[in-house]
Amino acid sequence: MSTTYKILILGASYGSLLGAKMALAGHTVKLVCLPEEVELINSEGARVRLAARGIDGLVELNSQTMAGDLSADGPSDVEPADYDLIALAMQEPQYGVPAVSELVARVAASGKPCMSIMNMPPLTYLHRFSGIDAGSLRGSYTEPSVWDAFDPALMTLCSPDPQAFRPPEEKINVLQVGLPTNFKAARFDSDANTAILEQLEADIQAIRYDVDGKSVELPVKLRVHDSIFTPLAKWSMLMAGNYRCVQEDAMRPIKEAVHSDLAASQLVYEWVVDLCEKMGGDRNDLVPFEKYANAALSLVNPSSAARALANGAPNIERVDRLVQTIAAQFGMQSDVVDETVGLVDGWLEKNRA
């Protein structure tokens, strides 16, 4: 019998997707989220809808009927030291909110292994890269000091490649998967901590779900990689698609950002791949542009960053600025990236005013 792990997940959108897969595999999951989310998840379950091969329509998973246990609490109601693994699945600016930053300080003090599921890698993770000056990247973060107490050896990154959204007509405990790709995690420094990820990977892989008497394999797996660069594959996608949704006066869908000028999109995509290679990564660990461009055809909404700016957010994750700043350390510059950073800066200035 394999070990049953206790996993604490900060954040309930991507958190409920990965948490549902872990609970289906028999593990105990606690989500940290807002009071109205806590109430709904604990009373009606976390609901995750996704497509499955050979099934018409969407399969709805309900955490209340799973082999493991999934529940929710507020930031002050959890004790990080009680868990085997802690996943950070909120947007980067949220870690600066007082109730959350107090919890994050307790997470760092617990000495437990942490896996970030953010597009924006925690500053701590970037200290695992010998080729970059992580100290000079603080300006890309909303609240860089929250990461100072963490040990880089206990921090890994998991690329949130699956696209998921909350259907606007549904309650906030419902999450729908738009693009059912895999979560890609880098190993920890230690074999013992990496073994936790590897067991979760195997347990999620083994899940078979009953749909009307038919046993089906569900998409969205956890994949563990030896290279610390593998989760950075998302950077090319973000810079070619997500952040280029941001236009001067309005937002456009990811599909349009990528396909309205495919040559320009490929240029910036390959530029980011070149940057990852200069940092020490292997091109073979990253996703080829053609594969991404094909996936982008199904992404018919603006990115979450673009939607947040349009809704007046004073802060968003600044992967655009982070990539620009790291590139400058290697003497690299891109007009498209500079223009994107300028457009995002402009929206944030307007929103803050």
C-alpha cells in the first residue's frame, strides 16, 4: 500500500483542479480560499468539469464522492506543519495580502516542501538557477519580501499548463477545464521530497473514473521532470499569447494574439526559448511552437492577466517584466517584448490612478 499524503493547497481555482486529481487518487487535500469558497466547497464539494476520451460532453467530478478527502479553510485556520506537501496556487500579487502573507510566513517556517503552481515562479525558485542574478529580479514582484524566508532547496515549480476557468453562470465551486494538458513539475533538490511528487504522479496516472458503468482515463496528469527548466516552457506561451492579448484600448483572445500575425508570434516564442537555453535549459525540454500554435486555436478568450487588467486590477503577475529583465542579464532584447511590457505598464498605471 502506498503512502497517503496530506497536501495543503493555497488557492482554489487551479488548486481545485490538481486537488481533485489528488483526492481521486486517495490523498487528503485542504484548499485555502475565500470565505464564500470555503462554505460552498465544504457544503457542495469542489466540482471540476473536463472532457474525457470516448465520452460525449463533459465529465463532472465532485470532491464529495472521491476516494480521498478534499475540504477548504481560511488562511488563519490551517497549520502548515501538519502537511507533507504545500502547493502555492494563487496569483503572485495575492501573496502580499496580509492574511495570506502571514500564512506564507508560517509555510516557510514549517520547513515543508513547497510546489508552486504559478505562472510567475516564486523568487525563491529562481535562486536554484546558477546562471542568473535572482537578487536583481525583485522589481518584477508585487511583494518580493514574502519569498525571502524560503529555502530554495524546498521550493519547486509546476507549470500550470492546463487552461481552466470558472463558468460565469455557475457557482464559484465549479471549475471547467478548457485545455486538458498536464501539470509539469521539476524535481526537488532532495530525493525524499521528489519521491512524494513521483508517488502523486503514479497515483494520478492510475485513476480510472466510472462514467455510466464505463471505466475511463481522465486527462490532466502530473508529470515530474529532472530538469528545473521544464516548467519554464510556459514562458514562451505566455509571451507569445497571454500577454499579447493586452492591446492599448482593449483585450483580444489568445487565439487572435497568436494567429493574427503567426510570424511575429513565432519570433517572440523562439526568442524566449533561446533565453531559456542561455539560462542553461535544453531546447528538447520545451514545447515546439507548432504544437503551441495548434493548442492556441482553442483558446477563444483573453488570458486571465488581460481580463484582470480590463477589470481594473492594480497588480497582476508580471512574467512579461521578469522575462525582459532576465533577458537583459544575457544581453538579449526583443522589440515585441518591450512593447508588451509597455502596454501592461500603461494599463496598470491607469488602474492604479
